[in-house]
Amino acid sequence: MSGPGGGAGGARAGLAGQTVVVVGGSAGIGLETARQVRAAGGEVVLTARNAERLQRAADEVDTVRTAAFDAHDTVSLEGFLRELPGQVDHVMLTAGSPSYTPLAELDPAEAGRDFGGRIAMTVAVARAGREKVRAGGSLLFMGGTGGRRPAAGMAVTGALTAASPALIANLALEVAPVRVNLIAAGFVDTPLSASLLGDRLDARREQLRRTLPIGRVVGPADVAALALHLMTNDALTGATYDVDGGQQLVTP
């Protein structure tokens, strides 16, 4: 299942003949990454929780394999990756959503699940990736930039935002020569954002168009383009890469 390695000049080699596993790939950033991988000549393995939505995505991008399961079930997640035939080139984890619950409404057990669940998924992918991903391939995880600025309701997400870069840097040493990187996104115009904002979505889009230095809203294609760069540039590991259109630079 694995394609050729990158080696020197890997950033120019593209993804032709390589296999990319996208966990949480039925919509948004995951699906757009799958589209761009296919356009670059790569093969795609997709997983998602919702079987019906996963099948629609699989039909669109012509996957080589799919599996429907909840990535928070780390036994299923790690087992699926280990049982893939042969080696793969890259694994990207996009599953999960941020927590924006104010302290007065926050259940301690739920907070532990939100924080620990994301850490556990990351560790599960890294454990399986040591053997399943070929040398010079990559593990790619999603985080955010919004949690770097303290605010009401951001306690869990802020803690996870602070912890994730350290986790990624340490994993990069432990799973080498497999590479490990983190994408930290700001607001991205995805179905997840729409579900979180509801009838406030249009107002948020307009605010970002007015205030972001880039003068537009960041979309899934922007994040996917960075993901492909991190997959193909084999000099990059252990780091966090922001893609937020300058959102951190302006007042929220």
C-alpha cells in the first residue's frame, strides 16, 4: 500500500503513488484534504463515524478503503491502522471538535473526556504509526490557534492548545524516522463551524472578512494545502504550523 519515499527533494516529489489515511475524512478539512491528495496522484483511505456520510465522501474521491467507527474509541482506531495491509505513507487525524463550555456549565468528567480523548487519539495514531507508516512518511494532527487567547468557555480548549505542541514534539522523537506535525487552524469555514455557530455564522464570516489581514475567510482548501505540504516536505517534523489568516493578530 506504501508508495515511494521522499528523500532529498521530497517536497517536489508530490504524492503520486502514495497512500494517505484520513481519520475523520467525511467532511470539512478531512474531505478537502482527501480531494487534494487524489488530485496530486495519491490514494486515499477514509474513516469517519457516520457511515452514510462516509460512503458519499468515498464515492466522490474514489477511496481504496473505508471504515466507519468513532475515532474516540482508541482501541478501534489503533486496531484499524495496524490491520491495514502493508505500510502507508501518511496518516492525518481530523476527528474531534473543540469544547467551548463556560466553567459554570462544565462537568468535570466531561472536561476530562474532552481533554483526555484528544490526547488519547493522538497517542493511538502515534503508537500504530511507528510500524504502519514508512520511514520518512508522516503523522499529521489538527489543533487550533483560538485557544491561545484566554476567554470564558475556553479552559479545556486552551489547555489542549497549550499541551498539543509539546506532545507533537515529543512524539516526533519517539516515532522517528516517521515525521509528526501539527496544524493549528483559526476559524475555518466548514460544516463543523456552521453547526457550532448556527445563525451567527454569516455575521462571523463578515467580521473576519473585515478584520483579517488576508481580507477573506480561511477555507478547508487552505488547510488542506498546508497538510499536503507537510506530507511532501520531508524536512519537517516536530513542529506546529499556523493557518489562520492572521486571526491571532487582530482583536476577536
